[in-house]
Amino acid sequence: MSSRTAPRELPSEIGAGVAVVLFAILAYALLTGQIFLGLFGVVIIGLSVYLLYLFYRLVVAVEEIARKL
């Protein structure tokens, strides 16, 4: 078996990329005058990223448990 450990946190580049995308959506919403549509998009993308992060942590935890068995 491999003794390599899984990373616990996502790289900071991913967080920066998500922040840039969310800022771009808000900027586009302000420029086009569709504020509510832009806020809805930001909320949906933010929740999706958060749920994916929780799923990633679940997978890492399950792998850690399996490695200890």
C-alpha cells in the first residue's frame, strides 16, 4: 500500500479562480442592468462550489478511513 497522504485543502488558485469568475458575473450583471439575474448566478455558482468542496472533503475522509483499516 502507498503511504502517501491525501491533501486536506484545495489549492489557493482554485479559490482565486472562483472569486474572479464570481466578480466577473457581478460586473456583467451591473453593466447590463440585470442585477437579480447576476446575483442569482453568483449564489448558484457559490453554492455549487461549496457543495463540491464538501463532497471533496467527504471523499478524502472516506479514503483516510479506508487506509486505516
